[in-house]
Amino acid sequence: MRQAVILQAQGIASSQHNLNKIDLQLAQNDVVVLIGKNTSGKEHLLQALKCNITLEHGSINFDDKSLDSLPKNEYQLTQRQLAYLNQNPKFIDNLDLFQNIEAIAKICGHSRATYTPYIEDILTYVGLSGKRHYLAANLNPLQRLKLDLARNLYTKPKALLIEDVTNQLDIKSIVEYIELLQRIRQDYKLAIVISSNEIEIIKSLATRAIVLKNGAIIEELTPFELYVSPQSTIAREFLSYICKSELPVSLRKQLKPANNGDTRVLMRIVFSKVTNAEQALAHASQRYEANININLAYQEAVGAKDINIIVAAIKFAKDTQAEFAKSLNEAAIFNEVIGYVSDFS
């Protein structure tokens, strides 16, 4: 059953903030990840959805209300349900965790008898119950992000807008943060928009990926489609970068940007149906005289689907690389050149 739209942007544009007529719909329980370079407009789009920047064109509706025309008191109440999480959240550093959330409760006009058990429950939920009396100044990066989530969950939001927070976390902390967001999405039935090029967020959390360039949406697709059939250059370059970063160091050091005649093409091959792929690869390698050495072969869970990835060094006896790649594409097997490596055969 299709979920109701909770947040909608129609034709929003701002020349000052590099936004170019963006349309976006976010349904309840949606998780949209914004992908793009630093100049793509990802962060400005998040700020626009929160109404933190002035728009020249377009409108934003949240929970069936136009944010442009709400009375001030109703606007403030509505904004509390559209939570914004900064990359570097600010706290009252000389107050403890409970007191930082208590400050929000007092702004909301809640009584101590009402908010005390609720704050304690939220701190337990995000994994900070044992640190209730820690000063905010003494928290590590992951704990600060958890406190920011707890503080925003207090107002029972219907949507979260999250800046790219993972660049300050190690791998273990990223996984823990993603797991917490997964629980929040499931338990609170929230919609989430997150600006991130972190592949684990895309694989494990996203329902949709939106690719931006120069303040415009150039591609919108599921995480599965991002892996197996990306269309835009930005999406392809993004996947190529991810693939290179995941290569073993020994292989990464061998990479060369161009073919000098005595190298193999290092190709990334992605498919979902193993039997069809095996047949297509066998046929293409024979027809186009391709000698294939498989360097890596593994399976990834992307959303609710499994995909198979092969990284192979390929030597072509003739100038048949383009025909080889085309034949794989026709068999619904995504392939791309990562670079070139020395031929030891």
C-alpha cells in the first residue's frame, strides 16, 4: 500500500544557494539519500526543506500544510516535527545529557513529572542511559550524534533531515549509527532525508537515492538500480570511486589510469541472476577472445535484494573491449572499467 506523502517540494529554486527547480516527494517511512559532489547542492536542499534559506521560486508542503503561509505559532509547532540534524550539533556543554533535552521540554511547556520519564526512555532508546549525567562537552562524536537524535526525538517528529555526519565516524560507529536510524525509522514510522555518500547508508537504509549536480536532480533510483543500472555520469563515478576504495591495497597500488599496451582492463561486473551471468560471461569471453582473471568475487545485500560483484582483470586478444562490454549490457549485466593493471601472463 502506498504511503501518504509527508513532505513535498515543488519547483524550489534559489540562484544564491544553487538550487534549480527541484521537485521532491517524501512518503512516511521513506529514506531518501542525497548523493553528489560538495558543489551539488545537497546541503542547501536540506536547508531549503527546513525553510532555513529563502527561495525565489517553488513551495514546500509538510504534513498537508504549506510552510509558506502558516501563522507564526503554528509554523513553530510544525517545524518541531520536521527535525534537522546538523553535522556538528551544538549543545549546552556545561549541562549533562538529561539537562540538554530538558531544555527542549521546558521550551515546549511540559511539566517535570511529564518529561522526566520520557527523557529517560529516549536516552535508553538511543543507547545513552548509562551516561545520563555526563556533560555534553565530554561526549565522543557518535555519542554527540546520539544525543542530537534523542533531543530531536523528544518532539516526536514526523521527518528527519540529516546532514552528512559519517565523515567524523569510524567504521564501527557508522554501522552502529545506521542500525539506530533503522530502528528509529521502524519504531517511529519516520521519513528521512540524509545527505551522504556513505555506501553503507545507501545499501542498508535507503529506499531511494537521488543524484544531484549543480543544484538539480539528474537521477532518482533505488539502491539496487544504483548498483546494477546507473545512468548518470555522477552515479557511475560514485560507484567507481567506492569500488576502488574497497579494492585490496596490493591491487589498488597496481592501478593505472590508461592502457599502455601491456596491461589488462580491470573491470567491475555486477549482476543479480547468477546462471544468466555465467552463461553471458562465458559466451562473451569466447566470442571476443577475452582472457579473464577474477581478482574479487562477492555478494552484497542492497536493500532487500542480493547482488553479485566480480572485479576481473581482462586481456583482449583483439580490439574487442567495446563489443565485450556491449554484449554484457545486453544481458542486463552492468560493467565498468575501473582502471588498468599490469599483465603478468
